[in-house]
Amino acid sequence: MKFYAGHSYHIYNQGNNREKIFYERENYLYFLKKLKSKVTPHSDILAWCLMPNHYHLLVQVKTDYYDSEKSSIGKLNQAIGSIQSSYTQAINKKYQRSGSLFRQRAKDKAVDVNSRSHDDYLLNCFLYIHQNPLRAGLVERLEDWEFSSYRDFIGRRSGELCNKQLALELLNIPNNLKEFERFSYQTIPEQFN
């Protein structure tokens, strides 16, 4: 996939055969450090969630992002590939396993900033990413899942991975805590289930 400056993308991948990719808390934290060092130079992360067997990112590519037309694999693609590769190597070494951990390639869905559906998809994707642990039955409340950006948005953590301000502006999300919490539990279209 080619990424373009100023555009939004939903990036996701899961474990090979839907197997686990995160085994313990330290795995999640290591993956998050990789995201910060590799993805944030090229894009602002608007929302994220790491689940036991998959991950989701909602990003807005930075306005100064540029990939040479000569390059078939862009910088953001390389960053995501590098994260998955180095993470796989670390997990394989730690848990004495071999082979690929992730499905072959991460998937991404471009959200055309000029389309009327942009805002709806972006907003629903934001909600879906945060609702993922609840829908999977891993928690009873969104704030109970440690490995998503939801806690940052409700002020229970001051993480630096998400560009919270940009997300609030782009999505026209309530900045009031009570309104945001109510907003976060709203029903989303079936395409996200």
C-alpha cells in the first residue's frame, strides 16, 4: 500500500492462524516502544489497541511525509514491516519458537479525506478500536483494558503514543470526560463487527 501525506489509514494485522502474538505484559510494552520509534516519525497515531492475537492502529500520515516514486516500498510500510520482523525475532528468541508470528503482511484501509464517508469511517474506526477488548469479552469496561489508547483519552494515563489533540480535532470528539465516555460506548455499524 502506498501512504500519502495528510491521509488517514486503519492499519492492522493478526497472528498467523489467529494465534497469540502477545504472551505477557512485557510483550505489549515492547511492541508499543517499537510503534513509537518507528511509526510516529511518519504519522500521528490517533488510536491504537493491542489484543492478544492482533493489533489496530488508526493513523494520520504527517503532512511532510514523502515517498519517492522510485521506491516500491515506502517509509511507513518499511517501518511496519520492521516492527513486525524485529518483534517476531524477539518473541521467537524469548519463547524458543520459530517461524512467522504475524500474517504475511499488515493490512490497511485508506480513508479518503475528500469523501463524504471519511468522517464516519474515521469516527467508527476510532470507536471500534477502543471497543475491541469489550467486544471480545476480555473486559467489562473500556477503561479496564490496559493496552489501548482509551485510557489516555479519559485521563487515566498520560501516554505519548497518541496525538490525542489531533484525534479530538479531526473527529470532533467531545473533550468533556463524561460526554467522551458516553460517546465511546455508542453502537457502531455492522461493517466493523
